[in-house]
Amino acid sequence: MKEKLVFIAVIGGGDISPPVAVIAEEVGREIARHGAVLVCGGLGGVMEAACRGADGEGGITVGILPGDDRRSANPYVKIPIATGIGYARNAAVAKSAQAVIAIDGSYGTLTEIAYALQSGVPVIGLDTWSIAIDGREDDSIIRASSPKEAVEKALELIKDRQS
């Protein structure tokens, strides 16, 4: 029987600090080491760093781009998908994955988190958004303290959902 591919989205800001880039790159490496496909928005920042890490380990990277030009993808995206739908592509990023790892991030990241959670896709957070309702923290984002832990949690949640 043919093995099924596992898809993990990595989301985060396009303008990031060097320490965040290191975290994102390690997440990408861990995803590739486990044979999972990395899905992202295909541009710079967290997306590029994660793809660089996955590419360095021979992993598969998919970039779901906001514009019409596949050439706008970062150089580590192996499969660029041009959507021409702008930020609406955030829904496609979140829904293309079986788990999402959010690193740092801006409002685009927040929308991807919301799309994932709305669809029942688990979100693992590394130094990312917290969500509160009426002053009470919502614990929907599963916290991880390291790239390795984030990927392990994602894989565990995917496995649990498939059984």
C-alpha cells in the first residue's frame, strides 16, 4: 500500500528577526526529516526560512502565492502555486495542511490561525499570537517550546486524527 503524504503548514511574518529565522529554518528541517510536506505562503520571512531548512534536508516545499507569478516564490519553494487572490490565499494555506505551525507573525498569520482553527486543523504555536475572549485566554493554540517539539506535536496530532 502506498504511504500517504503528511502536510504541515508553516506560517509567520514576512519581516522577521534573525532569531525567528533560525527557529523557522529548524522547523523546516524537522518537517523534512520526518518526510512531511511543508506548505507555506511561498514568500519571505518565516516562509523562506522554513523552506530553506526543508530544502537543505531534501524536503518537499509548496508555496501558495498571493499573486499571479510563480517566479515570486522564494528560491526554496519546489512547488509554487500562483493564486492571484491576494491575502485570500491564507485560507488555502491553512486548509491545505493537516496541522499548522505558527511562528511569530503579523495579522496575516492571525488570519491563517483563525482559518485553521475554524476548520478543525490543529495549530501549534512558537512565540506567536495568543487569543483571548473577554479577557480569558483561549487555549486553542497548542504551545511548543522548540522547533523539534512543535513538529513532534504536529505529527502526533495528525496521527491521532487519522486513527
